[in-house]
Amino acid sequence: MKILKQILKIVFALIALLVLSLLIIVWVDASRTNYLDINKNEPISNNSYLISNVNIIPMNKDTVLLDKMVYIKDGVIEKLADTIKVNGVQIFNGESKYLTPGLIDMHVHVWDRYELGLYLSNGVTAVRNLWGMPMHLRIKEDVIEENIFSPSFFTTGPKLTGSEFIGDDNLNLTNPREAKEKIIEYKESSYDFIKTYYGLDKAIFDAVIEQAKISEMDIVAHPSQKVPFSYHLHSQIKSIEHAEEIVQQPLQFDLDQRKLQSIIDSISKSKHTNYCPTITVFNNIYQMMMNDSILDSDSLKYMNPLIKMDDSKRQFDRWFNAKQNDPKTVDRIKSQHDFHLTIVKKLHKAGVPIICGTDGGIGVTLPGSSIHKELAFYKEAGLSNYEILKTATVNASRTHEIMNQLGTIEEGKVANLLVVDENPLDNLSSLRKPTYVFVNGRKLNRETLDSFDEKAKNRKNLIATALRYLENLIVEK
Ligand SMILES: [Zn+2]
């Protein structure tokens, strides 16, 4: 008995030690991103400015307002005019540069707080996170309470999936009641939107729509293959994700322009549906196949280390093997990518609002900088610079009521703004690495933004990320 007691003691001590070390790992990781903390006593926390001598791209119409002044009061655009007189406010000379609304990435997967800095550095001042976990609710709370520098943060709940197994993020909803309970639970937890995913059959799908309506939650749909594509044109669904889902589902990989047109027509008839094509993440399959050492490239150092070790590697191996087994795969993927550009072109022509999303954070799709790739693809698809900038500003902000305060430079809107050297309507690449980023009226200069990049590079938070992911699996099951 005495020996047994001793063994139990040792076991308990070991468990306690393990839990303690895990807590320390999470705590250390949290303290490493404290460079994003807003210290209310420091000048950087000031959120009232008078911007003078600046050219405004307001994005509520296709125009440039030359040589204006902007008064930002407590993080909100209070006034735009030729001259504004206010006392006791810090003046920022715009030096004839251009002021645009901050960019919005409508499809991201955030794994840690370092990524928040990466988004800001690349001019992204709002994100819609599409795979919600408890850690995202904590980020959201810190953003709302203005504790940290971060893009405005919106998140869906965990993905709603059907009964068949699709991976460890699977919820295995087997009946309509379970689906409704999840939505009520997500609403109570203060997730912003519902994300539907693969495998929802008609009964569950209908229940999701019914409950989302009652709970007043917008749905973001990764189309389910178990119901017709047309089901996703319901008014409760505010955006449909991924151009490739049109190819995979209604077109069954038949890259036929005529068939495509009839699908586009049906989308455009449902006036409430926005489309988020995420061209970048699919194109990255092609990029992976074209570059055998992509995982060792410098840019991949900005990926979360757990994702890089697991998801990026798995995706790379999958397409590397596919290429080895059938060299034609490369051409097939490239043709499908080109077809996605046709989809964007046709959607735009049919009047469907396109919203810019990247799938940043997974595979080899970098958080932050990917938005500039995505915008460049819309250019290739034939959109004008103004129409392209709309996808990442006003189109995005109009998608959900809770985002309406973003996306344009108008009185009453949130002061999420970029200061860039050149007119982005002439040259979109001027949006890369803005000279200044205003987020909630707080001004970050290039030096600070570059330091956010530097801190995120080669970060060593693999175990902390795994623990947060584990938390999600425990909470959700
Ligand atoms: Zn995604």
C-alpha cells in the first residue's frame, strides 16, 4: 500500500508539473506579443488627429478629393472639409499623399496574435476570420476593448459540418436539432457569423437557415455538396466562398463557359449574395507545384510554425505527389486557375458584388501580404482599379450590417485608414506597405509596422498554438 501511495504521489506531481509548464508556455507566448498592447499612457494611443494636406480616395464614389483636411475624433471620422479648425488636436501633415480606407480581408484563418500585426503591416485593417475558436473570442474582446493594435476583428463560430468525417475540425452534426443548438450556443458566445461547410444535408441545412434567421446571424457559406448549389443563394447567406466551389460542385470540373454563365445568372438574380473568390489560395497549389523548395522560402517564415509543419507540408506533399503521378496535373490546375479568373470577370459583369478574401493563414497563403496578390488577380480578370479597391473596402463593409462602419472615408465611419505615396487608383501596388496605417484612429508609422513583421518572422510558438487548437477541440466536442 505504501508503495502504491508513493507512486500515486509521483504521478500527481508529474501531472501538476505538466499542467504548470503548459500554462507557462501559453503565458510566455502571450507576453511575446505584448508589442501589440496599447499603452494608454503613451503617445501612440492617441486616437484624435487633424490630418491636413491630403488627397482622399473616399470609395463611396469613383473620385479623388484633392487637398482636404480630415478630423478624426476618438477613432471616428468626424469631419472632412477643405479647411477645419479645431483646437488641442495633434496635426498630421499628409504631405499631398493619398488617404484610402484600410483594406478588409474577408477570408482569413488567424492562428496567433503575431498575425494581427502582419495584417496591419500590409494595410489590412479589418479581417473576417472563418474558422472560429475560443482564442478568437479573446482576440475580439481585446480588440473591442482597445487593448491591442489589431485589425477590426470579426469571426464565425466553428464550422458547421455534416455527419461524415472530414478532419479533426469536424463537428459531426447528425440532425437538425444539434445544428440549431450550435447556432444558439455560438450566438451566446458572441461569435459574429455562422460558417457552413461540407456535408450539410437538406434537413440540417434548412435548420441552420431557420435558426440563423431567428438568432439574427449572417451565414457565410463554404458550399455543401449535399444540397444543390442554388440552396446557397438564400437571403440569410451573405457570402459564398471560393470560386473553385463553382467548378467542383455545379460544374463538376467541366470548364464550360455556357454552363458557367447560367450559374452566374442565378447568383446575380439573388441580389443579397456576395461572392468571395479566394483566387490566391487555389493559385498557391500551382505555386507549390512550380517551386519544390517553397517550404524553405523566406516568405514562409511568416506562417505560423504549427501550420507550416502540418498543413503547409501536407498540402505541399499532396500536390508534389500528384505531379509525380501525373505531370498533366500542373496544366490542369493552371487551367482551373485561369477559369477562376473568368468566374470573377463574369460575376463582376453580372453585377454580383465581389468581396476580397485570401484564405490567408493556411497552406502557403501568407497572412497579410496575400491580399495584394488577390487584388492583382482581379486586375488580371479585367476589373478597373476602382472596382478592385471596392472589393476590399466598400463591398466588404456592405456585406454584413455589423461591418457597415468600415470601408469608406465618410463622416461617422471608423478611422481605419491608409496613407500611401501614390494614387492607388492609378497604381494598386502603392497599397503594399503603406507609409502610415490608422487603426481606430491610432497612427502607426512604417517603422512600427516593419517591427510587427520582424516580430512575426520565425516565431517559435508551435506548442502554444497547438495548445490553443487543443482547447478548441476540447470545447467543441
Ligand atoms: Zn478558408
